[in-house]
Amino acid sequence: MVNQQWIDSLTTARGVKERGATGAGAAPTPTMAPSPSQVIAGLKATSGGENLIQVLNPEGEFTPHPDYPLDVSAEDFPALLKGLYRDMVLVRRFDREGNALQRQGQLSIWVPLLGQEAAQIGAGRALEPQDMAFPSYREHGVAWCKGIDPTELLPIFRGTEHCGWDPVATNFAGYCIVIGNQVINATGYAMGQRLDGAVGPSETSHRPSEATIAFFGDGATSQGDVHEAMVFAAAYDAPVVFYCQNNQWAISEPVERQSRIPLFNRAAGYGFPGVRVDGNDVLACLAVTRWAMDECRSGNGPVMIEAFTYRMDAHTTSDDPTRYRQADEAQAWKLLDPIERVRVHLARNGLADAAFFDQIEAEADELAVRFRAFCIGLTTPAPDRMFSHVYSEPHHQLDTQQAEFRSYLDGFEDETAVHA
Amino acid sequence: MNATGSAAVGAAGVAVVGMSNGHVSSNGHASAPPTTLAKALNMGLRASMENDPKVLVMGEDVGKLGGVFRVTDGLQKDFGEHRVLDTPLAESGIIGAAVGLAMRGYRPVTEIQFDGFVFPGFDQIISQLAKMTFRTQGRVKMPVVVRIPYGGGIGAVEHHAEAPESFFCHIAGLRVVTCSNAADAYFMIQEAISCDDPVVFFEPKRRYWEKAPLDVGAVVGSTFSSAIRRTGTDVTVVSYGPSMPVLQAAADAAAAEGRSLELIDLRTLSPLDLDPVLESVRKTGRLVVVSEAPRESSITGDIAARVMEEAFYSLAAPVLRVAGMDTPYPPSKLEEYYLPDLDKVLDAVDRVLAY
């Protein structure tokens, strides 16, 4: 039997509105010590607890949240929701195509985002062009919102490049494979935004205020770099949103292996607000992330968001989740699907007709075809790529090695024979 | 501070004898005022900060205290807390934040307080700092300096006397350099800061307080090159950083016995600048390589291999190495046995000559 009162006490550590009034806030004191199994039971729930911010429930019912307004008129609301629906459907479509391409031997690996479309599109659409984002390696939906063409994700997974886009031009850093590394890099970038005077109102500059968002998972919260990032961000008031997608699983390890308490409550220990949002509710993710980015842009950062969601597919195409989790768990989460609730709301309220849904499906299919064709057409770079951009400035030792290798290759009659 | 090296610093310590790779190897202007290595670094940092507002200094205790070795003394007072950042005690955080700041257009100069404390930051150095430019096809540059006081001979406790430079030399994307005297310190730190690549900058901590002439107006070429410190005809002796004064003392002692040593200060450990070494070995036929770092899988081994590959027929004897032991750095009362010293270098010189 779960001690619900204790579980609730954890999820109500401090609401965001307490900020300033209570300072960092103290961790709640349990009135009765729960057993480990009780804690596990509480955290395993598909419900994110009473503090979960949700505006579009799994049944497709919309209830605006007073603290996290969407800032959209009734007139513009249908277009907003249809746009988010389109984003999610298209992203899911090329994500499924990525899985298929791996199975067919066209990609060495794919990292599926299935189930996390709302968490990523909601956050991604909350970003302004001047905002910087630091992804892990699953943020295909955020990349989409940042204007990265899905085909630009393919070189990493086909093994032709380590990064397929321009991080500077897009304000979207390269994928970070080492768990948690990018979170402290994001904090450093945000420290730079503050040093530049790009945060808060400026009397001397007309450029818009900026903030940074760092994406990471529940597993990464155990990494020292995430801790150090939060310490640095707090110390320097860095305008960074720590956006944790708690998808319940770090490969085979459940979230309770990472934390005894709900992850968003960790923010209190660092002295900044933490919010848990329904990560399968795209409108809630949008509203909460917009609020958090605005807080940071206006100088009130940092902020932590825990998007409570679920990794509906494997960790990667190399993973086999049947070894460590039950199928009924995924079935339970299917009822909370991030796209279906939007479709229901649009259809039930007459905001979109069949032609709209058909059109999105057709667009998704076109994208998948283009994605596939681009993937298959991706060619292996010349071996000289190994030597380029290792350094920004001339490096005689590497130049010599490259010349030796070039000479070695030239010794073959058919050069393609050595690196085919 | 040190039994073997201190006597050799000063006038002899920066005896300058010419060019390598077309670069002026150092300066030794007679009227240049004697300056400690630590002060020269401070002056170099100051010059870089004055020249470029994007240069930041960040690390533990670098601000108000001026660093535990006072290398950053006065910088926060003069440039402000927004340019000289006392950071939380987290090396991964220091390097990781510097990576983000560099992406933002800054040129962070990070300080790791002691050699043995760099390892919490090792992941960020290896995984992000060194690879970012390659990963992004040159779109993101990483003009970050990682300053590390290194080496033994100061009677310190564990983790305060290590020579970890080989780890960094093994990593593509990093440049690794080290200074051995005040004049080099002043110019090399500025060259490191102006470099668009990440530079791991090793500072010989037991030489911080040794003085040498520093002419800040000297015209120098790239200091990321090997420098010939003394010409000789019998044996080439190569080292860098804290062991250079040991080499000078050894060369003085050898000269008294009628043996002429040619001394080369590598200054750049990655990439190595081996042309002056090869040229010297072709003349002397004998090579001794000296380093405080453990001998196994080290820079000294790499130099021996490269010389064997490229100057095999010039060698009259095997290349010998004088290095730290393949042990953890010992308790300080034993460090005189561990470190390369005058006798060890002369012993190696005797052996290559006797071969």
C-alpha cells in the first residue's frame, strides 16, 4: 500500500509561485518513513502526481492553467494546435523511418524519440530564434523546431559525419553523446549570454533578450556534470532552462535507480524553481517552457523543468527493452499518447476536418520518402576528412601524417579498394 | 626549493643561441629586468586581457586571492568580476562552462589549481573541448586555455606534484605546451590565448619564483616551437619545463669534464617540433631525453621512437631516457629519488658516450 500522503508531500515541495517568498525552500520532511517498495510504487505510476502541470488531458479536454497561459487568442488557438499536431506527426513519421532504415542496414543506429514528441515539440516551439539549445542525442523534435532539416540528422547515424548541421547558424548545438556533458556546456553558454548583456531589458541595445535551454534525460540527472551545471547556473544567475525529459528509463535502469524523489524537486536544493509538466501534453510543455524561457530572458533564471513522459520504443535500435520491462507498461502509456489527445481535441471540437488530417498524413509520407532517399544517397566522405578540422590552425605533425597516408593510398591501383 | 636546478637558472637559464624553424627561440636582452616566471605569466595574462575584451580568466581562487600561486594576482581588481571569475569547486564545471563560453565567442583561460586535480575535468577536455571543432567541421572553434601548474620538487602532499602531460598529448584536437622560464612564460601564454585551438598550458610550479630577464618589447616568432638553449657537439639532451634548469646544470658540469652538451627545450609537447632535435642528433649522434613524467607510454618514448624512425643512421648509441619512475608520485621525502636530477642526467650522458 502506497503512503499517498508521503508521495504527495514530495511532489508538493514548492510550487513556482513560492519563489522569492521562501528562497531555496527546504525539502519536505516525511511524516512517516515509507518503505523502498512504496517509493518505487509511487514513482512508477503513470500519473505524474498532483503537481503535474497539464492543460490537455489524455481525453483531449483542454483546461487552461492560470499560472502558465498560452498567450494565444481564441481565434488563433486552432492554428496553434494544428501546427503542433503537424509538427508531432511529421517528427514521428521520420523517426519511424529512421528505425526502418536501421533495420534495413542503411543506418548503423537510430535513436527513437517515439512517445516524446510533445515534450520536444512543446519545448522547441517555445524557443525564439535567438535562444540557444543544447541537445543530448534524442532531440529530433527540438531540432525540427530549430529549423534543422531532418535529413541533417542522418550523417551521425549513417556514420558519415559527427554533426550534420551548423550549430552557430541554427543556435542548436551538436548532439552530445556523453551523458550530461552538454548541460554544463549550456550553462557556460548562458553565462556568456549574461556577460554579453543579452539578458533582461537593455537601454543600449535593441536586440532581443536571450536564454539557453539544456536537454537531458532522467539518467543524466545522476551525472556530476548536471550537478555542476546547476551549481554554476545558480552561482552566476545563468539564463538556462534545465529541461529534463523523464522518460522513465535510462536504457534498462528505471528512474528510481536515479532518484528517491521526483526529479523536479532537485531544483529546490540548488535554489531555483522546478516544475513538473505532463511531457505528453504539448500545450503544457509549450506553456511551461515559454514561461521558463521568459524567466531566464528577463534575468530570473535558471529554471528546471521535468517533462514527465515515456520512452515508448527502445533506447536505441541496438537495445531490447523486452529484457527489462513489461509490455503492459508500454500499453498503459499508449493511452497517454501525445499525438492522439491533440487529434481528439481537434476532431471533437471541429477545429480540423478529415481533409486536414489526410493532408498531414500525405505530407508526412512525402517527408519520409525524402528522408529515405537522402539517407541512401549519403556518400562516404573522402578519407582526407579524417584530417580536416582537427585543428583550426596549421598543424605540421598532422599535415605530415595526412601526406603519408595520401601517399600510401596513392600506391594502390584502385584507391577505392582500400576503403570500400 | 630544489637542490639541483636553482643554481642554473638566471643568466645561464635563458642562454639563447639562435633560431629554430625560423623562429627566434627566446629573448635574453641584457637590459631586460629579471622577472619571476609567475609574474611573467601574470603580465602575459594582463596583456591578453587588455588586447581582447573576450579573454576571461576563470578558476578556483583566481579572483580575490589571485590564485594559490598568485599568477592571477590583481587581475580581478583591475578587470572586474565579470572578466576574472572565481568558480565553484568543480573542474568539470570549469572546463565545461569554458566550452560553452567559447561557443559564445569568449576566450576563456581556465586554471586548474594543481596537476592532480585536472582529472574531474578530464572528461570535458577529452570529450568536448578537444573534439568540438572536428565534430562541427570547423564551425565551432575552441579558443580555450587550460593552465595547469605541474611537476614535483616542492615538498607537497599527494596529487600536487604530478606530471600528467602525456595524457593530453595523446588526444587529437589539443595543443600542449610548457614554458621553462619567464620570457617564454610571458610570450607563450599570450600565444596560447590567441590560438583558436584549445591549448593545455603546463606551468612548472617549482620554477614559478625563479627570475630570468624579460624584455616585453622583444620581437618573437611562434613560441610553440623547440628552442636550442645551448649548442654542443657530443650529446643532445632534450627536455622541457621544470627540468630545463637541471639540463643547464648538467651541461655546466659536463663542460668542466670536457664534454659538450647541446640542450633543447621542446616548449611544444603536442605537436612536437622535432626538426631541431633531428638536426642536432644528426650532428651529435647521441640523444638523452629527460622528463619528470613516468617513463612508460610517455613523451620521452615517443621522441625516442620518432628519432629512431627518422635519424636511425645518425645514431651512434641507443636513445636513453631519464624520467620519473613508473610508480605513483612518492611521498615528498622521497621525491629527490624520483625526479630527474643532475646525477641522473650525467649518468645517462656517460652511458650514451660509452656505448
